[in-house]
Amino acid sequence: MSVEFQAWTTVSPARRVAGEVRVPGDKSISHRYAILAALAEGVTEIRGYAPGADCASTLACLAQLGVEVRRLEAPPDNRRQHSGPVIQIIGRGLRGLQAPERPLDAGNSGTALRMLAGVVSAHPFETTLTGDQSLRRRPMTRIVRPLRRMGAHVEAVDGRPPLVVRGGDLSPIDYTPETASAQVKTAILLAGLQTPGRTTVREVAATRDHTERALRTFGARVDADGLVIRLEGKQPLRGRAVLVPGDVSSATFWAVAAAALPGSEITLDEVGLNPSRTAIVGVLERMGARVALVPHDSRTPGEPVGRVRVAHGSLLPVEIGGEEVPGLIDELPALAALATFGGALRVTGAGELRTKESDRITALVSGLRALGADVDELPDGFEVRGSRPLAGGTANACDDHRLAMAFAIAALGARAPVVIQGADAADVSYPGFFATLESLCEF
């Protein structure tokens, strides 16, 4: 047995990886579908809902707001081969939620907390939103400011959770966020959805457009003109059956493993191919990987889905600057792991990584350096040079799911086994990650 499943995990070097993987449902889309289903009229059934702790926190918070959430066991879908539970949500309509009896606990999910803040800001009651120790360290000023401008009373502790939101009748705004953030955009649009008049968000750089697509899927009209998104408030949403595609960010770890090890090839099926999320494909190709995309017929409302095949290629040096970072922010740790196998990766303009589940720049660099990587920390990024194989050793994931998985992939190319402290953090987004890793590796 080459992988031991505990809070700490030992990963051994591998010769190659091969196989077909269907990754868990997309976290970003799962959050949005659940929240919009709660604000819709009628019943929504979500197939492929992300199984990790983050999206479970969203469902738990919605239940505290009076939303009926059911978990149904469903037979496999022969067309899409999805099986497992279906999440059924009985919508309460716009501004139809109930005051919670206790604080809403978003766990480790900044996405859940920020989006739910936008939702409850339009409801005439007080809501406290909090989370675990890591989440309570994360800055929330970027959503507090626009929600206050709309008329909500929002209190924060030094700009961090817990947030106390006293909502009510809001006014629409025309707002330009300080930084590119899909979560900020979404919080504003969710508040604007429940507000008479037109709410406008002017992005400084393009971010993932899952919210716009999801709103249309549930029946709302959204006008997107380049970086400007406009939404007329008070549009009723209608419950419906939806399918969450496989998570691109989770799939990236397997794509990177295939790109890294000679003789490797991984096929990823039912993966979301939303153009605002597939910048990773171009970067992998620039780094030397061989990538083939096969889109499926567009039968899934809102989100394109397809198959991705990734095979090893000679690794090359790549630079990623600030203009690319918003479309790659969740994939950067995996790309850093790839660079340890050869080539090089320099990332700048990614200061937002310091405000994730960990200071993802410092923790990433420290972990890779502990394994013997040639790596430097930059003020707003990092540089990894694949000048030598990793020696092995111990890396601390700092309770960050993406770092736990990145260190595991980097470990496949080390000279000796790697111990990952806090490896159980992977369950936040990818339960069963290490079991899948074991099944794909040839040691």
C-alpha cells in the first residue's frame, strides 16, 4: 500500500499515472444552484451536487433559513452515467427566507459566506454569518462595502467574520469592485436580484460567469456586455432539474499528474468546459502537456460539458501574470506542483492567494521547499524551477484542501516518500481524492 489514509498521508513516488476519472461536481456551480433554488418558486432537483464539506455548509445554512432540503437516492443516469444522491430543494421565492435561530456556519467556505451575505441583505431580519477559524481570518470588506451602499447594515470584526447583517429594502447600485472577484460579483447580483431596479457590476477583469449562466438557467434575464453585467431586480426564478458538471479545479490535479510523468495519460469525463474556467487548458499546453478536448452535445442547461484527455509532454517554462490570474486562481497550486517535475513557472499578480484558506503563497512555497524544491516566494506570487527532482520529506498543508492535493501530486516525482500533514483537508472539496490517486498510480 503506497498511500496511507489518515490526517497525515504518505505518498510514494510513481512511475506513471493512467486511467479514466469522473471528478466530483463543480463546487462553484453547486453553491450557486443551491442558493438560486432556494430563492426560486417550485422544486429544484440538482444532480451531481459537489460532495465536499464546503457545499454541505451551504445546504445546512439554507436549511436554517427555512428552506426544505432533501437528499434523494437516484438510479444512474444512462445518458450521463451520473449516479448518487440528488439534492431536492423546495424554493421559497424571492425574499421568502425565514430568520435563522442561530448563526449561519459556513464552515471553511468563503464562497458560501459571501454569497449568503448577499442573499440575506435583502431580507428584513438580522443574520450572523460565521465559519471555522480559517474562515474567520479571511477579509470580507470587498462585499461589505457594496452591500452597505445598497442599504444593508453590515457589521464585521476588522473586516472579517463573523458578519452581522441586518437586511431589508435595498436600492440598486452601479458598482465597480476593487479587484476581480466572482464571489463579490455574485454577492451583489444576489442582492440585486431581490431589489427593484437595475443593478450593474463593472468588472475590472473577466471572472467566471457561473452566476450569470445559473440565473438564466432559473429563468432570469441577465445582460452581459463585455465586463459589464446588468440585472433587473425582482425577476421570479423557477425551480427546475439541473446537472452539475465535474469540477475543473479538481480535474486539474489529475491533468497535472498526467502531464508530469512520462508515459502517463488521464481521461477526465463529464468535466465542465465553461470558457471562463478553461484557461487552464491553454496553460497546460504552454507548459508542454498534450491536451485534447471533446465537447458533449449541449444538453445540460447553462454549462457546457465534455471530455478532456491529457498526456505527458516535455515540460517548458511559463510565466503567468496578473491578467491571467483571475481565470486560474484555484489551479495555481496544481501548476506549481507540475513545475517541480521540470521546466519552470513564475506567477505574479496573484496576491489574492494570501487570503484563501491559508496564505496560499507562503504555505505553498514553504511546503514545496521542505520537499526539496527550487522555489522562491514573491510578494504577489511565486517562482518554481524544475531544476532538480524533489527529495521527499514532510509538507504541511496548513488545513488547505488545494495545498494537500498539490503536495500529493508533487510527491509522485520525488526520490523518496512524502508525508503530507493535514491531508484530510482534501475532503473539503474532493472526498476520496487519495483513494483515486492510489487507483491511478503505477508505482
